[in-house]
Amino acid sequence: MIRTLFVLLVLLVLAAAATSVIPHLKMRTELDGAGLEYARRGLEDTGSINLVTAVIVAYRGLDTLGEVVVLFSAATSVMLILSLFPLGRGPTDPSFIVAHTARVLPAPIMLLAVYFTTHSHLSPGGGFPGGTIMASAFLLVMLGSSSTPAGSKILPALEALSGTTFGLLGLWGTMTLGQFLNNRVIGIGNPGYLVSAGIIPLVSLAIGVKVASEFSGIFAAFRKSGGNR
Amino acid sequence: MTRLLVSVILTSLGALVYGLLLGGVSRVITASIHGRIGPRLTQNFIDLWKLFRKESSIHHGTMFWMAPMFRLTGGIGVLLLVPIIAGNSVLTNMSFSGDLLLVLYFMFFGCLGMALGAGDSGHPYAVVAVSRGLLQMSAYELSFSAAVLVLALGLGTFSIENIVSAQQGGILNWNVFRFPFATAAALITFLPMNMTYPFNIVLAPQEIPIGPPTEYSSRFLSFMFSGRAIFGVAKLILFVNLFFGGAGSWSSLLIKTFLLYMYPLFVSPVFPRFRTEQSVRFLWFVPTSLVAVDLLRVIL
Amino acid sequence: MVTALAVFLPLLGAFLTAWLTHRNERLSLLITRLFLLAGLAAILVIAARLGAVTDGGLENTMILRTGVMTPPLSIDLKVTGWSALAAVVVYVGALLGVGRFSGRIPGTQPLLLTLVTTSLGLMFATDFFNSFVFIEIGSIITIGLTAAGRCRRRWEVALKTAMISGLVTILYLLAVVIVYRTTGELRLTAISTMTGFPAILVSGLLLTVIMTEIKAFPLSGWGLDFYQGVDKNFAAVYSSTWSLAVLLWSARMLTVLPLPDPGVLARIGAGGLVLGQLAGLRQRDPGRMMGYSTSAYASILLILAGTVHGADYLSLTLLFFTFASLSKTTVFLMADPEEEDDPWKKVSGYVLLLPLLCITGIPPFPVFWAKIRMLTVLADISPLLMGAVILGLFFESVYIYRLWSSRTGPWQKKRKYFDAAFMGAALLAAGTVWTAAGAEQGLSLSGELFRAGFVRDLFLAIFAGGTLLSLPGAFRGGPGEKSPAVWMLVSGVALTLLPLSGNGLTFYVLWEISAFAAVIGVSKGARPSEGTFWFAVFAGAAGYLLLASLVLSDGAVSSPGIPMLLVAAAALLKMGQGGAHLWNVRAYSTAPSTMAAFLSGTSSKAAVFLLVFSASAAAILPLGTSLAWIGALTALGMAAMASLESDYKKVLAYASVSQLGYVIMGIGLTSVLGWTAAIYHTFNHFLFKSILFLGAAGVIARTGTSDYDSLGGLVKRMPLTFTFTLISVIAFAGVPPLSGFGSKWLLYNALVEQGMLPLALVAMFASVVAFLYAFRLLYAVFLGQLAPRHYEVKEAPLAVLAPQGVFTAVLMALSFRPTLLLDRLVPAVASIAGLGGEIPVIEGTALSTSLGYWDAWSVGMMVMGVFGFAFVFYWISGRRPIHVGQLDIGFAGELPPSPEEVHYAGDFFRPFRRALAFLPEIHASKVFGGIVKTADLAGDVFRSLFTGDARTYLLHSLIILTVMILWMKGGTP
Amino acid sequence: MNVFYWTVAGTASGLIIVGLWGVLTRKNILRIGLAFTIADTGVNLLLVWSGYLPGRTTPILNGDVPAAEAVSAVVDPLPQALVLTSIVIGVAVAALFVVVAVLASRRLGTADIRRMKELKW
Amino acid sequence: MNPSLASALAVFLGGMMLAASVVVLFVRDLLSAIIITGMISLSASVLFLLMDATDVAITEASIGAVLATLIFLWGKGKMGGRE
């Protein structure tokens, strides 16, 4: 109890000390700095209507590569750890409702995921939510079957393929334009169309597949070492 | 060179005779104090001769063998390094080779040799005596050398000759008056130096036959006795030189040394014997404190 | 393109192996290695192109653009010569470790490869948020690989690491918010333009993040737990990849932090160094020691960031961290992760020696150059800061030493150890050559650091002669000992070069080499642990004091004032004076006997040399009389201790310290006579102590014991050894006619001349007490009863006997003709400026001062004459005595029971002990034990911060953050 | 609009503080994980908040917002991009954290963090 | 959206989230804590929407709210009743 209060006190003192920063964080009414530049020239530079995607995939593509690597490392670690230290108790038979839901739902979910992934430069969404939703479709499939689904065998290959694609797309930019992950290695086309914004859709797809395979891998690993009780 | 050699031999022989004689006197006097008849005055000469002539003789090893030579060399060496009569160029002997410091350190020569001999004998009592003797020596040397150093600092010299000549011109120039406390301390150390009561635990006649030379007999012992007699005389002369104005003539030398030799006889029987650690502590503190008084006088 | 390849090749490899590793582990490992090699090649090309190996190339830059447009819109990766070299280390470390770690645990290659890319990315990152992403990847992989590692406590470590990284995430993102809102962009360089409170807040947040990530005290708790609990083979990879990357990234971050006063960093670092290393002092767990060492380097980074700038900063950070990382990797590679409690249990100390020396910064290893440069800079800023840093480094070296010394495993010809050791050694050697060649301050063996002349040559002769003559006996160790010959030779050569050193740095380097070689030599003894430890500690302390003096006096060994005091303290420690004898006694008694002879006879003279020349260069000796008093009291106290001691080698050790006390006394007088006495006695001591210890070596080699109670009567079996010992004993006791008296005579003359009678008295008393142990030594070992088990003992081996003979011959020559030495010594000393007092006059064989005179030749002749006469007289005056055995004694008619019982050697001077009983018992061991205990207690206070509860560590970070913000806020209007 | 602006800021800061409070005081490691998630949510809110401008729209330049007027019509896209990354990172770390926590509690037989301090001092 | 409505919604949601977060720390049942954390994430995604961050809202809803909750639920299941 004393510890709880003491910690709270420390945190409050810290917060109080930090309050002096408030005057420096007043609400902006005009864009400035990098944000201003993105808004002004983002479309022109990248051909992506969605400026967030423009930032994520084109301008700061390296961050996104890093993000993918974060996921990759976490998933690899989780799979590694769970394969080294299995928790016992494999998959259990799915209940009736789950089994049926799992047969119906994956297809529409997959559709949504593909839309998110491929239209990242046009509308909200993008590779990450897209990939996650793909993974949830996989999760459903997995929950619906008592054995590990056949798809999980190709997961590592999919993972390697998408990751390598991402990396090679990046190096393509370095080779041709001297700039890693530049999306303009092919023409940026007409903004607003599906095939536009250079390699952004491709990268998004790679990201989506990568994210999906990583999360699916995690799910598979979880599942392998015992389902949700 | 020849003169020096003759002088050396004569001085040594003279000191031997004088030393044995003094020993005889002391035995006679002690006996009369005790109310005994006691030995004859010449008993020491007889003993020495007897030992020297004894046929059977054993030794325990090289160091045992060499120890009496060490002892003798130590005694004669000290004697030779001390100028015997001030101003007598012959009787200064070898004193040109070194000053008071040399004499002080050379006094260890004989002790060390004897201790080694005792050690080599393998007799535990001999070694016990050595242990005690060394400890007591370490104690009295502290205050004795303190007294000597005070003289040296006060008179600005380590040379015995210079110390003697600084005391000329009247009895009040004697160091005994100029440095009374240092002299007193030195006189106290004179007792353990000669291993008389109360500092005779080294010899401890009741427990250990004769101290370190327990295992010695015959000719070896005669050498040791000779060494010890000569060493005693050398010490007397040294004291006289240092504290009592030196000796300007044979007569003053004999009188002064004789009186100095007699002094323990009248002091020591009064005291009981100290245990080793008691004597060590006594010698560390009492005479040294005395010297400290003179030391402060000299420094201030 | 090459840059992109260098960075991203491992990542591609990771994607590939993630797939492969499920199918073919061996192929996967091969691919891993191939990708790493390719990446290494790429980064080597870059490093070459940037000209990074030459000194100026560290700042050359190569940009890898990513995304569209340029920063601040997009993200750059910037490779400098500096980071390229570090990247090389990352690759090398990964290559070294990947086989070992992933070979044991399948499926880890993708993570290791990703870690390499991430490390490079972080080192090259120029964007604030980009760095964050890399940090997250690094943390995740660290957690994952920790959890995958084969060690019992992996879960705890992984969980703690995860919690720390969670906190770091939050703090970092808060900083991102503030940076972006106030500067409008996310380049790292933008941070430095911030002002006002946001600057303070961001500095606080980032400093906390950095200190936590680099494990700087007091935020090092998790790092300590990490290194203790983690799989050591992973730690090997981690040290030179992620850990290095974070350090170098932090090094760049610290320079852009908008701190009101960068000096704060130095103070935080120095404080952390002292307190953190103090906490590490009592550390026993080897893994945790490595953690503490890491924390020391983290503090060093803070110090550097606060004090050093520009090219210096680059080269220093690079030197410190790359080589420390590499060394750490090498150390961890040799660990056996299956041994949980002590992973280095079976490792030979030889294998660990090189990397550990490099970590501690012993010359000539690269870290040393960085260290001395850093200290030089610090000395200009604040000597106090420098002192703190030196203290901290000293603490570090103590536990690193402990880490090394407990490695008793034999040299195993396991390939596993071999390749690690070999590669480590090769890399370190390359680094050494590189730094030594480029080192700003070159080493030089020609120059006038020490005034050439007789005194210098005399010391040269002592060092060279002592080494040569101690060496033969060292080739075969005594019972239970290993041969210290190699180390003695190394130490001796360094010593011999000492007087020739052309500058202070050279001197220090040689001094340290000599010291650590001696430490290793000592560790070859029969029961080395404690003695070697104390020797190492004191030698280390002396070395660091010397280092401080060197740095403060700008290239000379010393200069007037504080540096001279430091040098004096170092010399006193080295000579065991003033209570520091603890090490001498313990080291001499446990070292191989010949090593002890070398240390006491030869090596200790280095301190005299140092003191003499420093004092003469500085023209004055501070302390003066107090120094003399220290010497006098040491001489007395140690003589008493020697008398009461019953171990042959310990007695000699006490005696050695006691005798050196006279030297200190003489030097402290700062008069011609005093210095003549000191140097004369130094030479004397060199002779007789070498003889004594070599004699002891012979005795111990033959009997296998150094206990007085078990020895005795050996004169019958080892007459030559006895003769030599006897002569040297007479010499050191100062009994005329042997050479020791000369020292005494000169010394008393000097003392009385200066009017220092009390001092003279103490000296006199000490020399009388010396008789006690002198006799006891001769008696207990050589005289008295010979124990039956020693009946068959042979004379000492020729290898120790012959050198004794040589020493004795010189000693005898010096005894009878001291003028051989004094003829040259007196004028040489008289010509030293700053020495007062009269100059002794030499006429023929006689020496005289205004006080007295001494003619060694005629004394010698007299003694020889009288002794010869007595001898001859005895010989001719009667029959030869019959030789009988030692047991044939007058024993009150009884048969003596047995030689052992009759031999009276134990507690020989019991009355002396009784007489001393009134003194309070002040044992040096107790005093130093007290110091150690105090340090331990203080260390425990700081150690107790690290409760092991991860939440506590997080709380530390938050408290530090709060304190820093409040502090900086208060500091600026 | 200021009310909205500062409410979000307050909520975000509150979540961070409560989250850290939980991290530092809860004993169950899974709950500590939850507390981290809460603090992360707070941080993400704060990030998006820092790119918020009143009366503007999502930075998607479709028909509603002409590209030429983007500068005065959309909110700052950069913080949003950063938050996307941050969310993914958060969940990745959470997944790893949970796995480690599960294994730790299984191997050590407890989920109490106070009993996971074999390594200390 | 009407600014004042947005403000009101923000105040309401914010208050709920803060209250919920404290509940997460102190509620006895871990399952409830996990569900409530998921709710907080969902509320956050509403706030993201209010701040014109559609992408973020979608991502937070799918990843932060659903995925994280699933993971924690799995974790709770695996940990069993160990407290």
C-alpha cells in the first residue's frame, strides 16, 4: 500500500514537473514543419491520395520496413520460444458454432482485407490493418478445424517471400534512383486510380501479406501449444 | 705497521689479563658480601688454563666451531676500535678505521657469532638463552644508542677521540655532568650489557647451565671466556671514554675502569631478577625516558 | 548501393532463413554465414572508401537515402567512418557468435541476422523516430533470444528486459511528441535546436532512456541481472552487436541533447562510475561482473559526452566501445552456458587474460590509449573529476581481476576455446598495432625523461642483473608451483627498459606491463589466490596513482605539488611502506619463491627509482620529514613483525619491507648523505634480499615447507645455501665488516647531520630488532636439530645456487671496497639539484664527514686478521675436536626425545610478544580489512538498490527522470 | 475546441500515469502487461493529438478535399503515420510479453513478479 | 461533427477511459481487466476518429482492441489461476 502511494506520488511529482511544457503545446491552427510539406507536396511526390499512406510507405518507408521487422522479430521469437518450450495440450475440437462460423465468414473477411491492403493509397486502411484482418480470417479457419490447417505449412514461405519482396523493392529504388524504398521506380500514374502511386500498392500488398503471415504464425504457434480454454 | 701489530697484541693480552683479574675481584667481593670464603683472585686464570689444556673436545658443526672465534674477534675488535688512552698514538690501535657508530655495530659481531654457535649446538637451552639474550640486547641497545646519539648530536661528532677531547679541561666537562641523564641511562644499560642482576635471566644459572654456551667446553670455552673478558674491558674503556672524560694516563684508566666495573657489584645484588619481558619493558622505557630529557635539552 | 547492401543484406538473409530454418538447419546456418560475410565485405568496402582506418576518416560521411525526397520529409541513413568501423565490429561479433549460439539452439538465425541489420540501422540512423523503431526491434530480439537461450533464469531476464523496454517505449514516444511539436520535424539534429522547458523535458526523457539502455549506474540494475542470467553465448553476440550499437547511438544522441550544461553529463558519469563500481567491488558472480564492467563503460560514455568534443570524441568513443565490446564478446564466447553458476569454471586463465586486460585498459591495449586521452582531458577540466574516474576504474580492475584469478582451469585444447581465443587475440593485436601506430603520444625509449648518469645506470644494472640472476631458478617451479619464468622475463624486461623511457607515457606503460606480468607470475604459486589478489589490488592502486600523476603533469612522470604526492604514494604502496606491506607479505609468501626473490630484490627497486627521479626532477619532495617518519616506523614495525613470524617467506617479506623503510628514510631527508645512503642501501638490499629469497627458494624446493617449525639443521645438508644466507644476513643486520654497515653509517650521519635524533633512534631500534629475526632465520632454518624427514635433503639446485654465488661475490666486494660504488655514487648524488647538506669526502678507502669517519677496508682487514689469528691459534694449539651429532648434547643425563621436539623454533620470541602486549594490536590486515569492509558496506548500500524486482528498476528510471527535470528546471530561469 | 483538445490531452496523460502506476505497483505479470497496454494507448492518443488541428479533415485528398487546398484542410499526417507504427510495435511487444509471462509463470510456478528476483544485487 | 458534441463525447469517453483504467488495475478478476482494457482501446479508436485519424482508428480497432485482447486472453488461459 505504501509502495502504491509512493509510486503515485513520484508519478504525480513527475507529471507536475512536466506541466511546464503545456504552454509550448498549444493547439495549432495552421500546419507547420514537415506536416505542412507533406500536405503541400505529398500527392505530387508520391501519387498517393492518402497522405498517411504516402508518409508511411513512401516518405518514411524505412520506418515501415522497421515496423515489419518488429513484427517479424516478435513473431519469430514467439514461434521460436513456443517451439522450444511447448505448453502441452494441442488443439481441441471446435464447437459446433465455431466450426460453422469458420466455414462461412473467412471469405468476406478476406475480401475486406484485400481491399484495405490494395487500396491503401486511396482510402483509409493499409497493409497493417489489412494484414491483421487477413490473419483473423486465418484464425477463424484454424479455430474451425481440429488439426492445424494446411495453410500453415506455407506460412513460412509466404512470410519469406513477402519480406524478401519488400526488401528487394527497397533495393530496386537504391539501384535505379539511389534512394532505398523510393516508390517512383515506376511511374506514379494518375492519382486516384488503383494502379497509381508507383510501387505503393505493391509494397502495401507485401506488408499486408507479411503482417498476415506473421500474425497467423503467432496464432498457429499459440494454437499448437494449446487452444484457448 | 709493526708497531701497530705489537700494540694490538699487547693491548689484547693486557685486556685479557685485566678482564680476568677484574672477574676475580668481583668473585671475591661477591663472596664476601655473601659471607662466603669464595674463590681465589686468580681462580679465573686457573679456570681458563684448565679449559685450554683439556684434551677431550667435541663439536657439533661448523658454526659451533667458529663461534668462539667470532666471540674472540668481536671482543678484540671492539677493544681495538676504541682509543685506550687519549693522546697516545700507539694505543689508539685501529680506531682510525671507524667512529663510534662502527663500535656500536661491531659490538654485535661477537654476540651474533656466539648465538650462531649456540644454535648449531642443537641444545634447546642454549637457544632459549639466545632468545632471551637477543631480546634483552635489543632492549638495552635502544637506550644505550640513544644515549650515545645524544652525545654525538650534542658534541657534533661521532669520533670517540673527539668526544674524549671535548671532555678535557676539568671534571665538569665530563659528559657525566654535561649529559647526566644520558649517562644515567647508559649506566643502567651497563647492567644488562654485563648480564648482572637484575638482568641475568639470560644466564639464568638456576635453569640453564651457563647461558648460550651451554654445550661448549674445553678449548672452545676458553676462547669464549677470553673473548668475553676482553669484550668486558673494551666496554669499560668505551664507557670511560664516552662519559667519564676518557683516560689521560694508565692510572686514570685503571681507576676509572675499576670503579665502573665495581658499580654493578654494589647495585645489582639489591634487585631480584627480571623476567625477560619485564627487563625488556623496563629497558625500553626507563632509561630511554632519561635520555629523552637530555635529548630535549640538546635539541632545544 | 553498397551501403544498402551492407545494412539490409542480413535482413534479407533473415527472411530467407526464417523459411529455411524449418527445413534445413545446416543450410540455414551456412546461408547465415554467407550473408554475414557478404555484409562484412560490403561494410569493409565502405570503411575503406571513407578512409576510416586513417585517423582523419572518422568524420567522412556517406548517405543512404530512403523513401522519397530528402529529410526532414524522408529518412536518411548516414554512414560515417566512425560508424562504419563499429559496423565492422558488429559483423565480426555476429560472425564469431552466430555459430556458437545458433548451433546450440536451432531456429535463432533469423533473429541474429535481423539483430545485425538493426544494430547497423541504429548506428546509422539520423531520424528520431526511425531510431525508435530500431530500438524496438533490438529490444524484441533481445527478449526473444534471451528467452530462447539455454539457461535456467532466462524467464526472469527476459521479463525484466521486456519491462524495461516497455518503459523506454513510453518515455521515448513522449519525447517524440514534444520534439515534433516544438521543432516540426524528426531529424536528430533538430533536437539540439530546442530551447526552454521542452528542451529540458526532452533532455530528461532522453537521458533517462539512454542511461537505461546503456546501463549506466544507477539505472544499470536490469543490465546486471541481464548479464548474470542470460545465456552467455547470446551475451557474446549481444555485446558486440546490439550493445555496441546502442552505445554508439547514445554517443551521438548525447551530443545533440539540448542540455543547459553538458558538463552535467560528466558529473553524472563520474559519480555513477565511482558508486556503481564500488557496488561491484564485492561481486562474485562472473556474469554480473561483466555487467558491472558494462555499466562502467556506460558511465565512461557519459563522461566523454560531457567533456570531449569533435574528432577526439569520435576516436575515443570508438576506441573504448569497439574494443571493449569485442573483448567482452571474446570473454563470453569462452563461457560454457551449461555451467549456470560459473560459466567460466573450466576455462584457463590464459585464454581469458587478453580480453580481460583489454577491458581493464592495461597498456598497450587500445582501451588504454583511450583511457589516458580521456584522463588528460579530464585533468584539464577538473582534477577532482579525474580522480573520481580513476577511482572508479580502479574498482573495476579489482573485480575484473577477481574474475580472472578464479579461473584455475587448465589450458584445454578445445577447438571451441581455441578459435575464440585466437580470433580475440588476433583482433586485439590488430587493434593494438593500429592504435599504437596512430597514438598521438608515441612511445619512446630514447629521451631525457630521466637524467642519464651513474644513478640511472645503477638502477639499470639492478633491473637487468636482478632479472637475469633470478631467472634461472624460475624455470622449474617449486613444489606445487608452476614456472613463472615467462612472466618474470616479461616483467624484468619491462623493468630494465624503465630507466630508458623517453617520456612519462612510456614509463607508465612499462611500469604497468611489469606489474601485471608480475601479478601473473605470482599467481603461479602453490596457493596463490589471496596473495595474488592483494598484490594485484595494490599494484593496481599504485598504477592508478601513477597514472593520475602522469596525466596531471603533462607527459612527465611527475611534477611538483599534487602529482609528486601521488607518485610518492604510489612508490610507498609499491614498496609496502606505511602499512601497505599487506600485499608484500601475502604475495611473497604465496608466490613461487624465485618470483618472490625477483619482486623483493629487483622489482621493488622500481619504486625507489621512481621516487628518486621524480623527486630530483620535481626538485623538491613534499612530505620530506613525514616520508622519513613513514620509512622509520615501517622499518621498526616490520622488523618486529618479522621477529614474531614463523614462516620463512613471510619473515623475508616483512624484512624486505622493513629494509626498504631505511631507503624511504634516506630519501625523505633530501640531503646528499641521505640520498647516498638510500641508493647505497637500495643496491645493498637488492643483493642481500635476492640472496635470501633465492636461498629460501632452494630450501623450499628441497624440503617442501617454509614453516620454521618443520625446518632446522639444514646447514648439514645445504652448506652453500647456508653460507650465502649467513653472509647476507650479516650484511642486512649491519654488522661490520659486511656491506650493510655502510648503509647504516651513511644513514646515521645523514640523520644526525639534519638533527633528526628521534628518527635516528627509531632507525637504531629497528636495526637492533632486525637482529632478532636475523638470528631466528638462520637458526630455525639452518641450525639446531635436523628433522629426520630431511635427512636425505640435497643441496639447493644449481639454478638458484649459482646466482646466489654471484650476488654474494658482489656483496663481498662491496663490503670490503664500498668505495667502488661510492666513488661514483657520491658525485652523482651531489650533482642532483635541490639536495642540501654536506658531501661526504672519500680519501682512498676511507669515507668521512664532519661527524665521523669509516674505513671499510681497514675494518675488513682487522676482522680478517683477528679472526684468522684466532682460527690458526685454535688450530695449532691442540687436538682437533671430535664431531658429534646435534642430538649428542648434555641433556641432564637423558636422551633427547626426538629432533623435532628438541628444536625450539616456534614462538621463538615469546617474551617479545609479551613485552609488546601493552600496544594495541594494529594489524595491517585488520586496517585494510576494515577499509575493504567499509568499501563493501558502502558498495552494499548501492548494491541494495538493485533489488531484483523489475518494477524497482522502472521506478529508479522514473525517479532519476523526475530529479533530472527538477534539477535542470531549477538550473535555468 | 480547446475543451476537446485539452480533454484528449488530459485523458492521454491520465492513461499514461495510471498505466505506469499499474506497471510499478501491480504484482501479477499479466496485469502489468495490461497496464503497459493502457500506457501505450495513452501515448498513442498523445501522438495523434499532437497532429490534430481543429476543423480539418482526414488527410486523404479525395474529392472532398482538393489537393491544392490540402495545406489548409487536412490535419498533420505525420503523427498518424507514427502512431500506426507505434500501435503495431505495441502489439508485437505485448505478444512477446505475454508469451514470456506465460512461460515464466509456468516455469516459476507463480505469476507474482515479487517472486521473480533470483537475480539481484 | 459539431465541435461541442465532439467535446462532450471526448469528455465522456475520456472520463470513462480513465475510470476504466483505474478499474483495470484494481479489479480482482483478470478476465474483466482484459476485457476492460480492450474497451479502453476501442474508446481510444473513437477518439482517433474524432481527431480525424481514420487510418489510426481502423488500425487501433483491429490491432489494438481485438488482437491485443485476444493475445491477453490466450495468455490468461495459459497461465491458469496463477496469481
